[in-house]
Amino acid sequence: MTTLPLLLSAILAQAEHAGEAAAAVAERHGTEIAQAAHVSWLWLIPFFPLLGSAINTAFGPRLQKRYGKRAAHTVAVGAMVLSCIVAEVAFWKMFATPEHERFFEDHLWTMWQSGTLKVDLSFGVDPLGMLMTMIVTHVATLIHIYSTGYMADEPAYWRFFLWLNLFVFSMLLLVMGSNFVVMFFGWEGVGLCSYGLIAFWYTDIEKAKAGLKAFVVNRFGDFGFVIGLFILFWSLSGSWQDNRYVPDPGLANQKVLGAPAPAPRVSPAGVQLGPTMEFRELRNQISDESSGMSERLRDLTLWGMPVIALICIGFFIGATGKSAQIPLYVWLPDAMAGPTPVSALIHAATMVTAGVYMVARLNFLFALSPLAMTVVATVGCLTAIFAASIGFFQYDIKKVLAYSTVSQLGFMFIGVGVGAYWAGIFHLMTHAFFKACLFLGSGSVILACHHEQDMRKMGGLAKYTPITRWTYLAACWAIAGFPFASGFYSKDEILWKAWTAGGLSTPWIGHAIYVVGAIAALGTSFYMFRSYYMTFTGEYRGGHGHEDKERLEDPHAMAAHQHAAAAVTAPNDFAATADVVAATVPHQHGPDHAHDTHVHEDAHGGVPHESPNSMTWVLAALAFAAVVSGIIFGLPALWSGHEPLLEKFLAPSLPAAEKVPFAPASHSEELLFQFLGVAIAALGWITARTLYVDAKSQVPARLKESFARAWAVVYNKYYVDELYGATVIRFSLFLSRVLYWIDQNVIDSFVNFMGWVGRSVAYVDAAFDNYVVDGAVNGLADLIMNGGRTLRRVQTGHIQAYLFGALGGAIVFVILQYVIR
Amino acid sequence: MANGPQPGPPGALREAAMRGLAILASLLLGGGVILARLFSRAPATLETWVVFCLALYLALTAFLWGLNGFAFRRLPLSGIPLFLFSAAAFGVLFLLGYFVGGVAGPFLGDAASRIIPYVHIADAVFLLFAVMTIGGAAGTAFSRNIIYSAWSLLFAFLGVAGLYVFLGADFPAVAQVLIYVGGVLVLILFAIMLTKQIGEDPKLTNAHLDLPAGAALALITVATLTYMAFMAPWKTVASPSYEPTSAGLGVAFLTEYLLPFEFASVVLLAALVGAVVIARKEIKETSETVL
Amino acid sequence: MSSIGLPHFLAVGAALFALGMVTVVTRRNAVGILMGVELILNAANVNFIAFNHFVEGPGRLTGQVFSIFVIVLAAAEAAIGLAIVLAIYQTFRTIDVEETDLLRE
């Protein structure tokens, strides 16, 4: 263990020199062109989680059997802590680097090269990537620690941690990859891990289905991503002629396929042009005014459509899949089937923000296309209001948070869509804190209420779970946008930028987005405080056991109940172990199904209880971050006089931020909008308090009765799932039935025909084999036998005969070699 | 012509002398007549032709009569039969002479006069030697008698020596004659004599194993090598020299090729000793076996 | 200038070689085989001297030197060959090579 710091320091010292050299290069070319400093130890950040995952994969069951669960989580948490430390080192090193040199790269090796396509396995962090890396590593570490408490009863403990570590590894690939391909690996990797973790309790068919749904829906998005990438790669190809970057003729007109790549094409400012996978090179090509690449991309059309809009919308479709935007958001609420730490880590704090991160990462591309920006902002805005409205009436606490997440992601997309990239990222960061806190708080509540997720059966938890209550409340402040809490700064910044946005395709659309976004913010405030008041105030309405599970409306709770029965017969070695553990330890907080296994014989219960320390400390840390991160990082210029810290930090990563125009506005106007934001939050809070505090008011019930039909529509999520079921899925099923019929009747008969042909040919072949081949073989054998008999006479013993052969052979050789040629 | 051949020693001697004189006289007469005819400037008239033919007839008759004493002892020609025979012989010879002098002679002369200007004397000499060599070699190869083979080999060796001379290699030519003809050939003849019992086993003299196959191989070889000899682009010098080479060879043997020269002498010595050892040992064994 | 050139001599050499080869290959008489060997050596000599004359050029005598060595070796070979023939004759009581097929065994 002592060697590790030494190793780190040695690596650091080596990296210093590389950084200096790269800085000198950057100096020569000016700051417009981003130059990378080589930092050779960046790979350690994703490596440690991968290592942890590998160890748990290979040795997890044995370690857990021999040393207990402590071994599994020691490996996982240890890996995360190490990764965190390296990330910290990188962060402070970046902080110490001059602003325009904050591009750290770690090129490991070239994975493949084909023509102009060169794909490296390399990591690159600029300030944006660094911020994401920090968020991912730190939040993930906290959630790992939380999970040691939350998952304590899980028999397949090692499996949970291996998936979690693998997820962190994939997420780090996504945010640290210096090119599209590594990013895409991470993109797919997090999708896989998400699937594995949603369907963690895979013996429950509902949860397995939820995982499958997430996976399949994400495939639609990934298709868009890949298409966007292909078009981008295609559109970048060209050559530098007559001070102009002209498109390549394409493969069809090239003389030889696979001919060597054309000579490097370099713009006057020294930027290499052409197809690339590297973000930094792409950014340089577009940022470099002298290359004309941005004009070219803007003017290029494909089938009559502007290429840049196609590219951006393709990428954005990928983002809607990963970040749960309309129309591909449907998987996220179902993803709540996974363990709560997973919901917090993957489906709130990190993975679902990947789309936002990608749009911010490609800000220079999106900034070229007002159309694409408008699409992004509009979709984000619609998602925000839509998901918020669904969130109004949900009873399942995790569902409320899930729709809240979808809604908040919509806000982020408004931010990056209107060109306020830093604001979107800022909201991403604050959201990571407060939503992780909320989810973990909900997990704590669920544990406290014995795996009850229905808020109607909660209430009055404030006195049983004080720490959870205060942290939850703090996070609610933050998300609702109360003054001085982080959400206030980030959300207000986004909405303010939307109001003043000047880079969209239609001038008035910014105002429209503001209005809709403000309503969504009102809704956010309302449903968050609703969930708070329903959960923590009034009297405890829950039962003292699990006897009333049947009456639950929530399918997941039902599923959990079914799973409890399934777990008894689960073909898992650890299921039996779990039974023993659960029977001997009288009261342990664990996941629902493991808990349930002993419910049947011992209807345990009693009053709700506070969670163990490993969970409450994490909650406290996240709540603290949720409250203060806004003041620290995002204090607006209106208040402090200088631009926000985060904006300044992210500026090198967001070259397009300066180019997107915003309408000039006076300070008083901005101040007015801030008051408006506070008023909206307060309005939502007051409404929620009036209706739900202590569960005394009868208004909600009456309202529900008078608008029963509308309520049903909203409660059932506008029947979107049913709509998809009736259209996409039904069509798919119809198509599969058609294909099945074709398979059965056309392909099978063809196959049978081919089989008949094969049999016939085989008969012929057998005959051929018997008579021709065997005949040939036997004939050959006879020939050789007779030949041997004949040739035996050649062995005469006469030197002359041998000499005759030798001379004759020599002559034949001479004739063949020299005469005939 | 009344005195015919008489048996008995004194008469025989005189008769022989007379017949010899007759031959001499006939030759003189015939030759003189022919020469006179050939060199006479007078135009050929019928009288001269008659005289010429008569003189030749007489000369032939005398020649035959004279020969009768030596060559045709068992064919006594005298009197009328002699003249008749002489007339028949004359007729035949006349026709022959007429044919040669009047038909074939002019034809051949004409052909020769057309061909000879194109035939270099050197080429003729080369062809002579080449034919001699190849003929000798063919005799060696194909003769059924081992003695004939050996004598054919002599011609082959001599022809090769001639070719050497033709190529301006005087010393090798002489060495060829001395060593091959004088040494090797004699050795081979010795070998034949020591091994072959003439008349005892004729089958063994010089039979062939599989002559057609061998001949075919030879034919192919000759065709191939000749084709290559004529087709290959040889880098020949412009003007080959015909200087004597003995002095140059001597210098070369004692300077540049001294070591091989010494080795050659050692090889010769070893061959000498070896031949003696091999032959003597076998003879000793043989004597033991025989005795 | 004579039209007889190098190829003619090489042709003679080839003929000599081929006939020598025939002799060596087909003769049943061991002495005949010796004669064939002599013919082959002569063929080589003809080639040597022809090349010396036509290719090597004036003043160069390598070909002739080689031919002399070949003649020397031929003499030695003839002596040894005679001895061997005699040995064969003494052993087999014949010099018919058909009978001397010990290699067969």
C-alpha cells in the first residue's frame, strides 16, 4: 500500500514535463486552438472501478463466502476511493494549470485505423469532463458507501457491487473518452449496467421487464447517435484546395478502394482538417475561423436537409434515449424497479445526465444550427412540463422522484438548448446533489417504513427519522428553487437565459419556453413539497407489517411481494444463506425481498426507524452539497459582480458559449425575474402545504372526485405507455407475427427444399463417391502397386542404368530450364 | 603373239619379262596416245579418231596380255579370245570414258566451278577434322568389335588434335597426340588384349546394352546442346589469335598454376602407384584362386 | 574470314559428348566404357579450347591450361581404369558389366 503514493508522485512528476511542452505549443498557436497536455495517469481513474469490478466478478462469491460481505464492499468502495483520489489529484492539477491549457489527454493506444478513420483508446479531460468526472466519482463513492448499508441483506451482495463498479467504469469512459468511440463504449456500457441493475432482482419478472424496457428504449436513441456520428464523419471529409475546404468525391469516384489516405490537410492556422473522432480536433476544426469548416458544415446539405441539423438531431435522439426525454422517457419511471441506490446513482445523478453532457460537449456543433438548438430546448421544455404534471398525482415516492428527474433533465436541456451551456451543466451538478439526496432519502424512508413506497401509508416520519427528514427537506428547498439553495441559482439561470435567448430559430420561442418552464418549476415545487408533507408530517398511517400489500396500486411493490415468494425457491446459493441470516438477525435493514422472506413467519414491524450511520452520513453530505453548491459555484454576476465560478471554469470547454447571442437586459429586469422565480417556488410550496400538510385537508380528495377523469388520465401518465403499446409495440408484434408466418411458410419451405436438394445431391455424391472416387483411389492403389512392381526392375544394380537416368534427367532439366523456358 | 605363255622356269621368266614389257609398252602407247590427243592442236578428224581408237585398242590388248601373265593366271587369254575380250573391254571403257568425259565430267566440273568459290579452304579443313572426329567417335560408340572401336578412337583423337591446331592451340594438339594416341590408346589396347580372349567369347567383345535408348538420349543431347551452341549469344572476341602458346603455357604452369601443376604431378604419381597396387593385388588373389 | 565460329566447335564437342555418353551407357564391355569416358573428356577439352580461342581472347590461356590438366587426369584415369578392369576381370572372370551387378544386392 505504501508504494501507491510513490507511484503516483512519480507519475505526476513525469506528467509535468509533458504538460509544459504542450503548453508551449499552445502558446505558439494562440488560445483559439486547444492543445492537449499529456497526463499519463488519467487512465487510473476508470481503471480502479474496472479492477474492482473484475475482482468481484472473478472472486466475489468466494470472497463473500469466506470473509463475509465486508470483503465485497471493501473491494468496491476501495476502488471508488482510489479513483476519487486520482480524480482529485487531476482536478487540482487542472486548477493549477492556466486556463487555456486545461486539456489533459492520456493516449493509451490506437485501437484501429482504417483509411482516414483512426480510433484511439485515449482519455481526455477538459474542464467540462473534469467536472463530470468529479461528480461521477464523488457521488458514486457516496452511493457505494450508502449501499453497504442499504443492501446489507442482499445475498448477491458481490454481484450488486460488481455491477455498480462496472457502471462507474463505463460512466467514466463516457465522460473521459477523448473521442466519440470511447464515449460510445461508455454510452453502451452504462446502458448495459443500467439494464443489469434495474433487473438486479431478475427473478421478478416485472423487474426483469423493466430492465429490458430500459435497454430496448435506449437502443432507439443509440441508433440516432450512431447515425449522427456517421453523418458527421462523412461531412468532415474533404481536402484543402484553393483556400477552400472542398468535399471529397466519395468512395465511388476513388480509383482504388483502400488507397492510402490522402495527404494531410492543414488549415492556415495549423489545424489539421478532415474526418476525426477526437472531440478536441473536431472542436479545433470548427473553432478555427481560417479553416472555413463551420461555414462548410452550415452550408452542406444532405438530401436537401442541412447536414448540421441532421447531425445534431441525430445526437440529440441519442440524448433523448439516455436522458429520458420525450419521446423516449418511458423507461426511466420503470427503472425505479432497481434498488434505490441504483436509482440515485444511475437514474438521477449520473447516467441520465449523459445526454446533457454530450450536448454540452458538442456545443460547438449545436451552436452552428439554430434549428437543432430550438429542437433541443423545445423538447426539454415540453418534457419538463409533461413530466412535472405526471408527478403531481403519483403516490409512489420513487415514482414522484423519477418524474421529477425527467422534468429536471428537461430543464437541463432547455439550458443547453438555448445556448446557456454552463447553466445546463450547473443544473446537472446541483441536480446530481439534490436528486441523489432525495433518492437516498426516499430509500431511507422506504427502509424505515418496511419497504413501503406508497406515500399514503407514510406520514409523520419527521419524528422517527429526523436526519432523513432534514436532509430531504433541504433537498426539496434546493430543487424547488428557494433562495440561496443550489436549485435556485441553476434553474433561474436557465430560465433567464431562455427568456433572453437569441440563438433560436424563432425569436418568440425563448419567451414561450420561459413561460412553460416557469409553470414546470411551479409544478416542481408543488410535487416535491407534496411528497415531503405526505411523508414526514401528520400521523404515521402505515401498517406495522406487510399484511396489506395486496391493496397497493404500485406494481413494483406488488412485484416485490411476489418476489418474496419467489426468493424462497430461488435457485440461488445465497437465497438459502439469506434465509438463515434473516432468521438469526432479528431486525436488519435490507432490501425488500430479502426482508420479506422472514416476514411470513415473523410479522415484524413496529414503529419506523432511522437508518444506519452509513446512510445518514451520506445523506447529510449530499444535503450539504445540495444547499451550498449553488452559492459556491454559481453565484450570478448580478450578485457578486463577476461571472460565476463554474462558468469561468467551464469556459475553455464551451467555445460556442461566446457565439450564441443573448438579448441585452438590464439588471433590474434580471432581478425581477429572480423574484418571479422565488415567487413561483413559494407559490408551489404554499399550495402543497395547504393541501397536504398533516394530511388534514380534504381538498385533494374532493378535487380528485370532481376531476376524476382528468385525474385518471394524468395518474396513468397520459397513457403514454399504453399508446406505445398500441402503436410501436403492437406494430412490432404484428411485424414479428408476419415475419413468423414468413419464417414458417416461406423460409421453412425454402429450407426444406434446400434440404431436399441437399439430399439429392448427397445421393449423387454418394454414387460419385462409390464409383468415381473409390474407383480412383483403388485405381491409384493398383497403379502404384503395378508401378512399384514395374519400377522394381529399375533397380538393376547397373551403374550404367543409373547413369542413364542421371544424364537423361539432366538433359530434361536443361531443356526445361534453358531451351523451352 | 604366236608365243603364248609357256610353263617352265626358264620360259616362264622370259615370258614374264615379255609380258612386263608388253604392259609397259601398252601403258606408254596408251598414255602417249591419250596425251597426244589431249594436247594436240589439230582439229579432231575422223582419221585421227580412228587412229586414236585403234592405238588405244592395241594398247589395251597389250596391257591385258601383259596382265594375263600376273593377274589372270587362271584365265588364259590368247589369240582370238584375247582380242575379243580386249574389244569388249575397250567398248565398255569407251562408253565409260564417254560418259565421264562427256556427261558427268562437264556436269561435275560446272558444279564444282560454281561451288568452289564459296568454299573456304579453312572450312574444308574444319569439316575434314570434324567429320574425322565424329566419325571416329561414332565408330567407337557403335562398332561391334572392340578392336575396331579402339582404332576408331584413334581417328577421333587425331581429329580432335587437328581441331586443336585449327583453334591455334599447338601445344595441346601435340600433347593430345602424344598422350592420347601414344599413351591412353596403347593402354586401352593393352586392356583389350589382357581381358579379351579373341574367338573364345565373341558375345563379349562389344555388345550393347540398350542401344536404341542410348541413341535416343544421344540424339536429344546433341540436339539440345547444338541448339544452345547456336542460339546462345556468345561474347566472342573480334579477332582470335593464332600465336604459339607453348611459351605462354610454360610460364602459366610455373607461375599462376603452379599449385595445380604440382597437384597434377602428385595425382599422376598416385595413379601410377594405385594402378600398380590394384592390378598386382588382384593378380595375386587370382593366382591364389587359380592355383 | 572463315565462317566457322564458336558454335561449330561446340557442336562438335556436343556430338563427341553425346557419343561418349552413349558408349558409356550402352557398352557391356568395361573397356568400351573407358573409351566412352575418354570421348567425353575430349569433348570437354574441345569446348575448353574453343572457348579459350573465341571467348577468352589473345594472351589468355586458361582454357588451354585446363585442357592440359584434363589430359593429365585422363591419362591417370586410363591407368586406374585399366587396373580396375583388370581387377574386375580377375574377380568375375569377365568384364561384362551386366554380370557385375553387386550394387543390386
